[in-house]
Amino acid sequence: MSSLSAVPQHSRSSAPTHLAAVASRPRPSSDEDLAALVHAARAGDARAWTRLVERFDPTLRRIARSYRLAPADVDDAVQTTWLELVERIAVVREPAAIAGWLATVTRRNALRGRQRATREQLTDDPDAGSRQDADGPEERVLEAERRDVLASAIGALPERNRRLVTVLLAQPELDYRRLGTQLSMPPGSIGPSRARAFAQLARDPHLRAVSGLAAA
């Protein structure tokens, strides 16, 4: 007797129905998962920050490299993008669309890096250095205020995290091995420490206030 014939008839008839019911159960969409991850990071969950960086950092680096930037400029563009997310995550309108937000900000930062490198090249145009930037005066004031608030928030971090974030900003091209040597930290502790620092910055009320003003 085959194994199938040993199964009671009612069980055989109900099996496909049961499997269909299991298959039809709604599963959380990737958008829902991502939105939950962003909400957790917004609340200051260090593990959520780690997962966000692990998930999107390789893609952001590919975007920055597509602008033919030097490796140090790629690092700078991506690091600046993550810091902008730290500053503005409280006002991201569509958490599920964070991938597009990160990509857009990375493209903007990469383009700035490309333009900065172009401006630094020698030119025969005597007026090249005297032209005003495209940003208006109000935008420049807000940008200066935002950077001041960020500097203050970084200054409030525990010493170890403060040193780590400061070095990441000043030398974004350093890998974890060289960072560990410079800061006397085990390389394996750098990622979690960075995530905790990002999480604390995301909770800073002054950064949240400036972010809200910038989004208004």
C-alpha cells in the first residue's frame, strides 16, 4: 500500500485547502518591514541603525562611485548622507521610501563633491572664484545653524563615541582596521559604537528641532 493511500480520505481532500490557506495568508511587505526599521531608528534603536547601514551602505557607495569620485570623496559623500539621515530622520515623511531618500541625498552629495573638485582645478577665468553659490542666503544660514547644532550634539556624546564620530567626519576614508588603530578600539566594536552614536544623535531634541525647521 502506498503512503498516500494510507492517509484518510478526508485528510487528503483537506490538504490542498490547508496549503492554499497558508499560501494566501498576508505576509508583511518589505515596505512595512522597512518602515518599522526606520521608526525604530527614529526612536534611537542602535540595532536598527546598524541594520539600515548594513542594508543600504553598499548601494550608496555604488551611487557615489558612479560620479567618478576619488575613493575619499565617495566615503565623504556617503558619510555625509548618513549624518543627514541622523539629523532629519524625525521628519522623513515616508519611512517606507527611505531607500529613495538615501539615494537622492547621496547623488546630491556626490554631485557637490564633483563640483567642488572641479572648482579646485586651475582655471583661466579670473571671475571663477567670485561667483556666488547657487544656494540663497537663507539656505546658507540654515545650513550653518544645522551644522552648529550637529557639532553641539556630537559634543554631548560619550567620549568614545564622540571621538569616533569626529574621526569619521574628518577622515571618512579610514577603514575599520585603521580606525581601530587610531582610536585604540577593536575593529569589531566600531560598527556597534557608530550605531549607538547615530541613535543618540537621532534622539537629540535640538537636532530634531532644526530638522523640523529645515523641513517646514
